[in-house]
Amino acid sequence: MADQHKILLDESEMPTRWYNIVPDLPAPPPPPLHPGTLQPVGPDDLAPLFPMDLILQEVSGERYVDIPDEVQDVYRLWRPSPLYRARRLEQVLGTPARIYYKYEGVSPAGSHKPNTAVPQAYYNAKAGARKLTTETGAGQWGTALALACAMFGLECEVWQVAASYDQKPYRRMMIETFGATVHRSPSPLTAAGRAQLEKDPDHTGSLGIAISEAVEVAAQSEDVKYALGSVLNHVLLHQTIIGEEALLQLAKVGETPDLIVGCTGGGSNFAGLSFPFLREKLAGRIDPVIRAVEPASCPSLTHGVYAYDFGDTAGMTPLMKMHTLGHDFVPDPIHAGGLRYHGMSPLISHVYELGLMEAVAIGQRECFAAGVQFARAEGIVPAPEPTHALAETVREALRAKESGQETVILTALCGHGHLDLPAYEAFLSGRMTDEAVSEERFAAALATLPAVP
Ligand SMILES: *Cc1c(COP(=O)(O)O)cnc(C)c1O
């Protein structure tokens, strides 16, 4: 069909395995270290926080992991997700490039996050957990985990970054509708939260602080576990269903991508889309450029250092080797809240160090301009996070127009922006700024990196 917009898969075509890229990489990623002994952490070190099934996935060397039937059953509420050809955007841009976007906004939470929330809740319930704790930045992860906990009969407690808690009441209401409890972070409920409130009673919070609070509470009870919505290997693993579907969908229309673009906060939607394509690239079957896009105000890949650092602010997590701005770095409360993490997934960081992918940083006004252009052409209001990928997609489509090249671009539209409309209002009214982060602020945060020989 020449003018086809959507490329769909039947439920029976949904992939039944997740893909683990680790065994296909030319070198293994550096292990997480125990902050006290500086020795690699073993499964037992992680057991207070995670169920053993997830710990084994975290360290797995197996290329594929079967998706449990119970998880597939929930996935089928919205999966397979559609792949779109952005014909109308191509027309507006006057580009010979062919632009495809994989749309994860069809999930109940409105983003890719349920792809990992559902298996995480499943494995925790199977292991006998009573409650899960977590943090949420923009609110997408809290919504996804609250939903997944409701599906598997678990309680759920969410620490929401204060800036987002205040700006996004609808996210909190949605989380509560799914049955979870929400706290404004930093909160007086934990030692980590109280320490921050003592420093600054009006603290706007950060993901690092909210993680410290959720981890602290989970570590205190045997039947309370912690769930993370990004960054870790098992999260990236669960997200690979996005790329596995996209491979099947592009094959249906006989296309291979020249460029794959995604936004990166902790790296999970980007890895989810790109790792199955990277497998094909490493096998010599295709040769796409794979490019991450991060906000100029929190540029861990393009401006951070590759070093061992804590995943949280209070320094309670294992040390992970990753691109980091320093665990003390508190980004400005930008609108793409899901991209405000001080570090990057260790696995993405490793893939970046191996030279298998590229990264760029873009300011938020250019991103929202692309988001608005996309909405007016394609009819979907994107979440603020994927507008970063769209901005790079637009840049590339205009380069293709210059050169006349029929580049095939694949991007992840990892969520819709229906609960992010105040951000669009800030952009449309001209109130949105591109805050430049001073080199002094970057340097001050990096000075807090732990010393690891
Ligand atoms: C959470 C979130 C992100 C950032 O997380 P990644 O792990 O980098 O994918 C990006 N987009 C949306 C819509 C999100 O909800």
C-alpha cells in the first residue's frame, strides 16, 4: 500500500522473548561494585532490594529470555504497538527522507514504562513481595508501576520529585487511581529526605534523592522491594520488545533504517528500540547509525565523565560505571522531567564507549518546536522527552533535503504528552527558556565522584 500510515502486527505476532545484548558485545560491561569493599556485587548483595528472578536477569549472559505467559497476557492489552510512517511530517519538511516512528503512547500509562513495570511486578509477586517502593520524576514510571502492582495484587508507594509533584497533579491522581500512595520528595518520612529538607526546606527534589528515599524504605522490610524504571540491565532487557516488534514491522514494508534516534534519560526506551537493531548491525546484516539525544541541561553522555558513581544522591546504591554528571548534580526543573537523571545506564554507557552509538544534546526550545510541528502534522502531542528525538529527526530530515538523500529514519515516540500540556503552554506563550548550565556547576558536581582506583 503506497500511502500506508500504520504498520501493525497481530497479537499472535508479538515477540515472546526479550533480547539481552551483553553476549553479543565485543567486551563485557564493567561490573557494579560494592561501595564499601569495592568488590563486584554478587546476587546476594542485591537480594534485599530485588527478587532473584530480576537479579539473575541483571547479570544474565543468555542472549534471549522468555517472556512469561502472565506478562504476555498483560502486554497484549496494548501490544504490539503501532509503527507509523510520518508521511505528513515528511511533506511539511519537504524531505526525501522516510521517517518511521514506533509509538509507545498507546500503553495504559501513555509511555513505554509498562513494558518493564509489568514483568517487575510479576516477578516480585511470584517471589512473595507485599509492597514495591519507587521514585518517579515526570510521573510516567510511578503510573506504570502503580498499574502493574494493581494487576498483580501488590501495594505500591511512590516518591515523586517535588518539582513534578507540584507541576503535575494529574500524574499523582492517575497513580492514586491505580491504587498507589504518592509522597512529595524530599519527604520527612526518610532519613535521606529529612537530610535534604534540613539543607533546603523548599528543595525541588531530584531523581537521585527520590531513589534514596524509596531504597531506604525497601531495605527496612523483608517483604518490601524496590523497583527502578530505567538504567538497570533488566529494565533495558524488558524494553527490547519495542525493537523486536519494529524489526518485524519494517520488514513488512521492506525497509532498513539508516538512522535510529531516541531520547535518553536513563536509556531504557532508546536501548529498547535500538538494541535489537544493534544485534543485526553487529551480525553485519544492516548498518544503521544509532544516535541518542539528551537535554542540554542534563547531558550525561556528551558532557559527563565515564566513571564509577552512585545511582542515587545519598550514596546507598552500588557503584556503577557510567557516564555521569556526578550524583550530586541537580538539574534545572526542565519540562522533559523524565530526562533529569544525573547518570546514564551502565550498559548504554558501555555501548557508547565501544563506539557503537553516537550522542547529541539539544536545548528544550528546539525540542518543543519539533514537538509542535510533529503534533500539527501527525496529530499526536508527544511527551516532552521524545521531542528531543523528534528535534534530531527534523534536523536529519532537513539534512536529507539538502543532500537529496532518501535516508530512512526510525525514531521512538516513547510517550504522549496529554498530561504535559502546561509545558506546551510555556513553550507556546514564549515563557520557556533554554537555561545554560554553568561549567562551575558541572565541575562542582563532578568533584563529589567517589574515588575508585
Ligand atoms: C521515563 C521516560 C523517559 C526517560 O527514560 P528512558 O529510560 O531514558 O527511556 C523518556 N520518555 C518517556 C515518555 C518516559 O516516560
